[in-house]
Amino acid sequence: MTENAVAAEVVVRELLFTPESRADPYRRYHRPRELAPVFRSDELQAWPLAHLHGRRARIADSRKAAGFP
């Protein structure tokens, strides 16, 4: 994992798991987009997608919907 992906994962964990971030996530949203818009999070067992375009592509990819990695 790159340094940027590690830093992005820290921010994503803060967004998901700290009360402060959950209460006001908007001021932190830009950081994952800047650091690593798409990366594999081993801790979350997921691919956090920081951009709307990435989310749309993921949803549209039928292989991903079928459970392929």
C-alpha cells in the first residue's frame, strides 16, 4: 500500500468511526480524494471510493456486483 493510501485509510477510519467526524464529515471528505481516490483497505475489507464517478463505475460493473474482487 502506498503512503497516500495509508494516509487515506486513516482519514476513512476517522470518518467512519469517530463521533466528531460522523457529526461533521464534510470538512474531511476532500482528504481521501486528494490522497488516494480509490484504494484497497485490508482493515475494512473494502475499496473505499472517494469520487462519485468511481462509485458509479463500481455499481455499473456487473463483475463487481457478482462478488468478483
